[in-house]
Amino acid sequence: MKLSVFVASLLMVMSASVTRSQEKHPPQTRNAALRYWMAFAEMQDPPADKATQDLLEKTSAGEAAWDETRLGRILDANGEAIRTTQRATKLPECDWGLEYDLGPRAPLYHLPRARVMARLNQLEGMREMAKGDSQAAVNTWLAGILFAEHLANGGPLILALTAKNALLPNLRVLASEARQGHLSDAQKKQVSVTLKGLREDGFDWGAAWGLEESTLQQFFADLRGAANPRAEYESVMGEAMPNGAGVPGSEDAHRLREYMMRVQTALDLPPQAAKARLLALETQKRSLPEAIQRLIPSAQKLNDVRLEVFAVRKHLQEAIAVK
């Protein structure tokens, strides 16, 4: 009788073990932003001394050779953060959870960390190349391109501009290594596949501009509802409202929307084609109240950024052309 009880108990334990082994894990997130936040939490800030910061900047710009003795320890301290970031770039979506309804007050606390992470990842590729592992370097720089795309996704211009600064170093170093003959034909094709998924001007600047218009409209609506509009303006903008300027009214908001929509349409054109159209829109911008004009980003300077991305991307495309 005791033996039968023991056997029955053993079978129950085994059955429970099999059941647990068959349990499925919850579905993993498709949102890369959640993984990036984990990477930012793991990240260790590089030393703040000027000599190290200068060396990091020069190395990233290709003006100094990789220095394992002085920089290797920085990447070692951030190895887990870099690897977490690279895994996140493989996820199909990226939603940073921005609070658009807060207008210019919406927190963007991830931007400083993203800037540092983008540089660390690019330097990791340079370290790998210096060690002779060109495949690891290519994989790392391509992850940097995808990280930049995710960074710009669904955000206003400040996000897109930060993403541009994260993108260009990866494009430039890949072009440099390709022109020096350090990439195989297979690696060049790998880079080409990623480039085909990247817009010629990098990101959807028109969509970012559209969010900028929404932010401005929200801000002006808040001013109209504020008990002390001038104090509200100074609190958000960090400067006094222009002398003699009034709170933009509904008619001003309508004229702003017309101008911003025309700029957005121009930014959907190729950068060179957009140049003349944006110049022609300057007259319409100058007709807006000064309080509005001061808050509108320069559309022409933004298009110059698009032209820069276009040129750097084209340079890389030419460098990886397999003959």
C-alpha cells in the first residue's frame, strides 16, 4: 500500500514538472523603446574630464585612431547596455510614449541618454574593427542606423535632429571603411539592404514638422486659457514674451496652420526640390505675429539638414557599390 502511494505521489510530481515545462512565456514586447529604457538604466556615463571627452569626440569623428588603453574601459563598463540596445533595434516597433497633449512641456528625458548611447555604440564598432572583426563592426554600425530610425519615430523635430546626429557617424564610418577596402562584398550587400530601408533624407521630416505645429497650437491654446499669459509664456519658453506682443488668437492659429501645412508638404518633396518652395514661403511666415514667428523652427535650415543626410547616404551608397 505504501509503495502504491509513493508511486502515485511521484507520478503527480512528474506530471506537474511536465506541465510547468510546457507553460509558455508571456509574449515578448514588440516595442523597442522599452528595451532602450533598460539599456539607458544599465548605461554608465563616460568620464567627464575634458581630455577623455575630447578623445571620444575625435575618435567618433574619425579624427583619432581607436585607443584601447584609454577608451576600452568605458566600453567595457557599458557592454551590457550596448548589447541591450542592439537587441532592441531588431524589434519592429518603437513608441516612446510621448505626452503630445502637454505641448512643449512634454518630457523628453530619454534624449540625453540616447545621445550618449548612440556614440558608445558607434565607438564599439570602431573597437571591433580595430581588433580585426569587421563583421561585428558592420553589425554594430547597422544597429546604430536602426537605433537612429527608432529614435526619430513618432517624435517632433528635436527627436529627428537628435536622431540625425546619431545616424550620420554610422553612415560616415561605414563609407570610410568601405573605401579603404575593409568590407567584403557580402558585408557591402548587408549594408545596402539596410540602406534600402532608410529614407534618402533619413527620416519623415514632414511628420516631425506636423507634430511641431500641433505642439505650437497646444501652447497657444494654453496661453489663451492662462490667468497670466505672459508668466505662462516665460515659464515654458524661458524668456519673456516679446514687448507689445499679444496672445495669438484663433485667426492667428489658423494662419499658422496654413503656413505649417505648406511647409510640411514641401518637406515631403526631395530636399533639392523643396529648397525653392520653402524660400517662397518665407513671406508668408513673416506675415505672422512676432510671438509666433519666434517659435517656428527655420524650415530652410531644416531642409539643409535633409540635404546633408541625403549627401552622406549617397556617399555611402557609392562606397559600397559592388563592382
